[in-house]
Amino acid sequence: MELDSTVIYRHFNAPSRAFSQFSHEIIRHPRLTSDAVRLLTWQLSLPTHARESFSTTAQRARIGGCAFTRAKRQLKEEGFVHERRIQGPGGRWVTQQLASSTPLTSDEAAVLFARSPLLTCTNRVSPQVVPSPRKPAAGQPTTPVTDGYPDEYLREDTSHLPAEPVESVEAVEAVEAVEAVDEPAPASLPADGRPAGPHLEDARALVGALPLLSPALRHIPPGMRDELARLAARWLDAGHSSADVHEHVLRGLPGTGTPVHRPGGLVRYLLRDVPPRTLPTLPPPTPARIRLSVRLEGTRECSGPHTQPMLFRPLTDETLCAECAPAPAPATAPAPGPAAPATPTEATSLPDTDGVHTPS
């Protein structure tokens, strides 16, 4: 192992003024960072009457926010810094900070805090502003006027004209009561004056599910949902289903990657025209083919007169079984010729009077 060849020479001149005495325990503390040591030595070097806070010292020493928080936490853990908040005269909260050259416990710091007087209004360092007494307005409190009409004649200045005054309020109330009894209450109408359809609630649920179909429809303004629900109700009244409306909206969306700046206006444009519903034409049903067993494959039912169905296996394309098929025509006999003489080997039969055939 090589020895370090660095030699350090120290030259120190004791200052005659503007100096502070610190313990080596502070400067060489193993659990204090350089920012914490500098913050503590800076505070201990201030005059006795100084009221400079730790945050102001950190700004002057150019210690950042995170480094200041870490340094202050280390000083509190080691007992060099103590801090508390109390309520002083007038209800104002005051923060007291104590910096010590030696570690102190909480009880020892409380004793030193009790010796320090609180700042009052006569102290020039931190004057306290006491709230001034409230001065009420002149006169008795009155309630604001909520009825009546303005004094000016606003018939030409505003479009919302007030109702014409009537001579007798009792007569108007009596007429309104009679009309309310005779005439049924009108049904609630939407904003556009059209009566609500039977599928309006289903249309609201349909519009509420639009943001789930595509990310482009997630920012539909809430104020447009009633209008879109009325447009969707027209589709439902025409016989379209909710799936048809959702599929139509998805077909009208732009391609992937194209932003939709006004999704509410796009959906309103897509639902404006209601096409007639066309039912799909189903092909005619094909008769189901009866599958026979393997034993009956290739057989056919006879078309002849049978009490029960008769199956047979045709050879070609016949439709009658062997029993119903006509018998084949007999073969034609050959023309008679001279009888050939009998050979000795041929057997002949002679008629017997007894009716018994005997071989010759």
C-alpha cells in the first residue's frame, strides 16, 4: 500500500475583530452537512438583538430550498435548533426560533423560550397590527326590495316586457282557478317545443353511452346531451335500435389519429337525418333433407299399390318394385321343322295307360 505523499501546511492568524468562537463539535459534526453547519454558524455569528429568521439566512447564504429543508431538519434532530408557534397579544401567531451552540433538549429550550419576551406593538422590529373596531353603516338595517317595476318606461329598451297591470287581482285569480279546473295541465315540452317521444329515456341512455364507443366522443358538452337525446329519439321512433344508432355514429367518425375538435357537433350532424329502416330480406328456407340410415341408403319407395310404404333398391331409374313391375313378354317359339331322329343316347318317354311315366 502506497503512502500518501501530500503534505498540508496551515497558516492561521487570529482576527482582532468580527470573529466568533465555535466548538469543533459543530464544525466536525459527522451527521451535519456543510449547509447545516454554515446555517448554524451564520446564525450564531449574528448580534444578540438580530431577528433574522433561518429562511432569510438561507437566502443570504445562497442555500436552495431542498438543501435548506434538509439542513434545518438535521439541526433539529441534533438539538442545535428549536422552533415553536405561540399566540401573542391580539391573537396573532408568532414563530419563535432558537439557535444554540450546544445541543439542547426540549425542556431546556422551553426554559430559554420563556425568558424571551414576545414582540409587541411598541417593538420596532416586528410591529403587530391590531384590527380596528368595525363601524356599522348609518341607519337601521333594511331588507332589499324584491317586487315592483322600475320607474322608467322600458318598452322600447328591452325585449322582456313586464306583464300589464290588471285592475282586480281577485278577478284574475278566480278566472285562473276556473281555467285550471276545466282544462287539463299541458304536458311538459322540451326546449324546442316538440312533445317528448316515448323513447326519450332510452335515447338519453344511448347518448350517455357514446363516450364509451370511441375516445373521440369523450368530450361531448353536457349542455348538448338533451339536444342529442331528442335527435336519437327520432331514430328510435323510426324503428331503429340503439345498436343501429351506435353503428351509424361509428361509421361517421374520422380515421384513427384524426382529432375531433367538436364531438357534439359531429354527433348532431350524424343524427340529423333519419333514414327509413330497411329490414333484411331472409332467403327462403330450404327443406330439411331427411337423412336415412346406412342400411337404407340408395333405396326408393315403390309407387305401386301397397298397404304400407315399400322400399326397394332400383338398378337403374325404375319406380316400381319387382312385384309391381309388369312381367317380361315370353320369348317367341322357333318355327317347327322335321323331327330329328332319336339317338340311342337320348331318353324318351312313352305314354303309359296307367298314367305313369317310366324311363325307357
